[in-house]
Amino acid sequence: MPLTLHLLPLAATVALLVSRRVSMLTAGTAGMALAAGVLMAALMAAQPSGATAPDWPAQLPGLLPAVALKAGEGAWLAWHAMSIIAAGLLFHRAFEARAVKAEAQVEAKTPAERRRAVFVACLLAGPFAESVTGFGVGLVVALALLRPLNLPPAHAAALGLFSQMLAPWGALGVGTRVGAELIGVSFTELGTASAALMVVVLPSLLLVFWRLIHGAGLTSSLTDRVRDVALMLALAGLLWLTNRFVAPELGGGLATAVLLLAVEARRLPRDAAGLSRLLTLLWPYVVLVGGLMATRLVPPLSGWTANSLVLDPFGGLAPMPLLRHPSTWLVAIALVMLASLPRGRALAVAGPALRAALVPMAATLVFVELAAFMAASGGATAFGQAWQAVAGSAAVLAVPVLGAATGMLTGSNTASNALMMHIQVNLASGSGLPLIAAAAIQVVAGSVCTLLTPGRIVLASSLLGLTKAESAIYRLALPIGLASTASLLLVVVAWVWLA
């Protein structure tokens, strides 16, 4: 089959996304339909008699079971992410609906206190919320903490976007999980490799962070900067340890929670009443993180939850152990929170939350199906081989650039990984860059650059009550994406040409 036909689904999807005239769901649906057609054409061409115009209608019924099987496998892979999307939104809405209020934030008065508050909001509290819940919740939390500091609004919005820097673990790592399943590696392996890259990415982001806070009227001493670097390296180390030895879905949440406790320890309440109020506010997150850790680390619970109530409809393709799956815990805790509300109020919270999940769930499904069809038809392999023929040894340099571009276009690390994961690992073949490294670069580049999607910029602007400020925010935030992509390009260069 010609390369142009193989690439038609991807090209059409990207063109529709770039046009901004249709939604991501519509673009993905069009690409999925084209990919299914290309798969059928590839299957026909593989028949002993080939595919000719007169006999293709007769061959079609015999090909439908193979296409349906691939569609079923894609839907099952997507369901892992879709279930977390619905459960995560239900959890978040239930958490917000409770009548529990946080204590008023103590106003930061000195320049040092304001700087510390900005660091905590942007690089710890925001990323924690995004890791545990996802869907831009981290940005909402970060800007809520920044608003009392009276920073220039555009700078505050750009700083709030740092809350998305741990998007590979956003919504309990849903996009990274899909990427791992698409290429047949373990979630732990891909999560750990992605965490290793953050040792390079996080310090590079500090350069932009310092520039933005300086523009906002805050200064950084040498001691401040050394402390910032130490904390970001500690965050990267905790990410790696959590992914490797605990659970990749807890990577961002647990790592940021540990550092938050360390940085804010002196400001935590010391009396029993204060601690009780804090636990009353935060118990859903404590139970979520603690429960997921226990099902993986505490025997015999870990063995029982791994082997009981396991859904495996495709014989080893991404089995789903219900008792330790994040969606199960999210739903269970959300139901407990909803049970404390009046019945009418609980239904008013749950119904809109589940309706709000329908579009991102559908978008996840069509993009994963698109990826599954393209992989089955050989489109990803064909693109990788063609690009290597053109670019030679430099072909692998496209890995972080393509990841960043699709993350910015789609605004979803799940969609970005679904579109590009098979292509990226094919680009890396023969270059010296290991498959898992290419996959991790795709995950990190695509995830971090979702903060530059128009939806995130508009959300930041609207949360601060700004009008016609999107261009200014984008100019300030663009270096965040450029810094992360440049640092990953350096990793590729070092690995391929210096290793």
C-alpha cells in the first residue's frame, strides 16, 4: 500500500485539529473512520488474490471479524482510561460539594513569604491536584492560591500553568497507562522511564519559573535558586522511586505530597483541633493514596487484590484488577462523600459530573481506536521507515518535537500518546535510542505541552477574570513548552550520539 494512504488518517486528524473548526472529538472520529478504512484496504491487499475493484465487496464480510477484533481490543485499552476519567470527575465534584471549608489562607506579606507561596502553589500544590484528579483541576487550585498574592494577572496565569508540569501522571497516570498498553510495555516500566527524564526536565523549567516571577516583581537570591533546584531534583527522585517501587499512578500525587509536607511542615497545625479540621478536609485524598498504596505494597492484601476480580476479556491484553484499579477507589470514595449529602443534592452533583465525562471519554475512545487501527494496518511502521529514509540518523530528533506538537494540538496526553506512540517507537528503531526511552520522551513531551493548548490558556484567563489576555498569557507560557522540549532534545542527542 502507498505511504500516502497509510498516513491519510493521521494527516486528516492533524489538519482538522489545526483548523480549530471542529472539536477534538470530531477530528478523532474522522481519523478513526479513515484508519478503519485503511485497515480494511490493507487486509484486502494481504489476501492471496489481492484486492481488485470487482471483488472487494465479496471480500468485505470476511474481513469484518478481524476489524471488529481490533476495534474491541482498542475499546478495552481505552476503557482503562475512560473509567478513570468518569470516576475522577465524580470524585472531584463530590469533594467540592461537601460542606467542609478550608481555613482562610494566611496572607503572605514579606517578599520571601510571597515567593515561597508562589513556589508551593505552582510547583507542588497545583501538580498534586492535577496528578490525583486531572482535567485542569491543578490549574484551578494553583490560581486560587496565587490570587491573594496580587501578582500581575497575565504573569499569575502563566505561572499557574506550571501546575500541569506533571501531566504524565495527571488523573492518576491515565495517558501514560494508555501509551504503555498500546506498545505492550508495563505501566511501571514506562512510568519509571518517564520519571527518569524529569531529572532533566524539571530543572530546565525552573529557568522559566525564575524569569516569570522576576517579571511579576519577585526576586530570587542564590540561596533561593539552589533550594529550588534541590527541591525539583528531590521531586524527580521521588517520582522515580514511587513509579519503580510503589505504583506509577501514584507517582505525581505521592511525590508532591511528600514534598508539600516537608516544605509546609512548620505551617501545619500543631493542636488536635487543627489537625482534625485538616483531616476532615483532606481525608478523601488520604484514603485514595493510602488505599492504592496498600493494595500494592501490603501482603496479603496486595496478592489478593492482584488476583481477585480481574477482568481479562482479551486473554492477557491489559487485564483490569478491579480491587486495585484507581477507578474503583475513586468511585467508592466519591460515593461515601455523596452519601453525606442530601439525596437531591447528591444526584445534582453526580449527574452533571458523569455527563461532563462523556465528551472526554468519547475522545479517548476514538483516539485509541485510531491508534489501534493504524498500528494494525502498518501505518506507524511505514511512516517511521519513510522518515528515516529522508532524515537518516537525525530522524530520531523528531521524537520530542512530534510529541510536543501533538500534546499542544490535542490538549490531552491520552490523545497525544494514542496518535504518536507507535510512530515514535518506529522512529527510534535503528537509531540507538531504546524503545522505552522513545516512548517516555513521547509521554513527557506530549504531556507537558498540553499546558499550551488554547483550552488551558482560556481557562487560566477566565479563572482570573481577564478579557482578551490570551495572547499575552500564551507569550509568557510558551517558554515552558520550549524549555521542556529542548531539554528532551538534549537527552536524545546525548543518548544517540554520545552514549
